[in-house]
Amino acid sequence: MNRQHDTFRDRVIAAAEAALKAGGSVGPLELFQHMGLLHPVHVKGWRKSNELLMRGIDRLDARALVRDQIDRVLARWFSS
């Protein structure tokens, strides 16, 4: 693995642990929020079916989310 992958993996794991500690579970919204990719106001807007979240997501760089990498990192974290 390269250094960039290791750093990303560490970010995902730290965010998952923080979300788990804060709320007892880890979902995509909580994970992205703890990674700094979503702000609380965007999550609240989404939960209220507000367009605010859609504007926030449009600003995110989709490549930063790399869902398959997040899934692999979380699978390893959960099994450890």
C-alpha cells in the first residue's frame, strides 16, 4: 500500500471510531461528517428533505469519497 492509501485508511478508521463513540453506530452520513466531508447543517437539511444538502454534496469532490475504498477499510476495521 502507498502512503496516500494509508493516510486515507487512517482517516476512515478514525472517523468510524469517533462516530461509533459519539452515537453508538456508524452510517455513511456519520462517517462522512466525522471525516469532514459533510457538515452538520447539511445532514440536518437532508433529514428534513431540504435542498441544502444537495447543494453541499454538489460541492464535494466525488473522488474524495471513494466508496469502495471506504468499504474495504471498514470491513478490515470491523474484522480486527
